[in-house]
Amino acid sequence: GESVGLHLPTLSVQEGDNSIINCAYSNSASDYFIWYKQESGKGPQFIIDIRSNMDKRQGQRVTVLLNKTVKHLSLQIAATQPGDSAVYFCAEREGAQKLVFGQGTRLTINP
Amino acid sequence: DAEITQSPRHKITETGRQVTLACHQTWNHNNMFWYRQDLGHGLRLIHYSYGVQDTNKGEVSDGYSVSRSNTEDLPLTLESAASSQTSVYFCASSDNREGADTQYFGPGTRLTVL
């Protein structure tokens, strides 16, 4: 499949452990944030989102934390599984439906 | 099921040729977007549209054009392909209803310009 980045930050975790992927965003006026997962050869897939009036949002096995003071976003994945191996992107909305994406982090799950 | 599709999935062309990449969505979304994805740059916005007959330039629009004649389609045209346009191209769409902000992506088109 397509390579999405050979020099991405990489996080390696043991299967069953929790993963935390971090993202720094740039625009203090951004009001909406999304995490996407991209597997090799596929398009980005929506995981979870959060609005700027929230600090935390939980989904199935995933939690997003937003710290507006330091413009930091994190994605926590509980009990990681082999299928979680992918590149993860954060994105911020800077105005009227336009998203700006981060560089991505490659998550590798070790058996 | 509603979906977003792109064609072709792979394309090889020569420098100077005109190339058109297709994007079709069946969600009836008003907003559609084209991105390119390159090593070290993540996803960068090329063009976007908020509805029929509306088009806007994104971050890296030089050398590309789009047209929106109906809700379902936003074709991306490279007027004269250059080697620097070798990339993976993704189309996305989103609804413009209040609170519906998520963009949904197609599977991508890998374009190689020789």
C-alpha cells in the first residue's frame, strides 16, 4: 500500500497496553479537533472528535483530551490490539469546515 | 450504503499531460475537499467546495483546478502535470449542518508523473 511517511514520529507499544498519542496544535482560535486513523493503502478514517468547550471525550476504547492552555491534544487508546497499528493524525478546524492536519504518528503494536 | 469513491486508484502519466481525478460521494454532502499527501508534509488542502458552482483555493492550489456542477462530484484536474505533483490524492466530504463537522475520506488515488 501507499507509504504515508517514512520519517514520522513512531510509538511502539505492547499488545494489551494503553497508548497515548500527542499532538500540538497551532491556532488558539480553533474550535474543533478530530483524530483520524490511516492504515496503509487507505484513506484517513474518523476516530473521535472534540469541541473546544470540552476537555475530554470518550469513545469505544479511545479517549481524547484537550488542553487549550498549552494547545495540546492527546488520543488515548486502551488495551491496544494489532488492528490499532496505523498512522494517527490530529486535525484542527481553523474556519468554516477547513481542517489543518498534523504530521501524524505511526503506532506499532508489538505482540 | 452511502460512500465516497475515487477513480482511478492508480495513475501513471507523463509530464505536460492533462489529468483528471474523479471523486464521487453519495451522502449528499454540500462540502467537498481535495488533499494531497506527501512524505514529510501530511495532508495539504488543494481545493474545496461548499456547494454547486462554488470552488475555493486551498494551501497548495497552483497547477490544479476543480469544478462543481452537481452535489455528488468534484473532479480535480491537473492542467499540465509536473513531477512535483507525484503524490497520493484524497477526496473528502462533509455536511454543512450545524454540528456536522467531520470530513469523510475516499480511498485515495496514487498519481505518478514521469
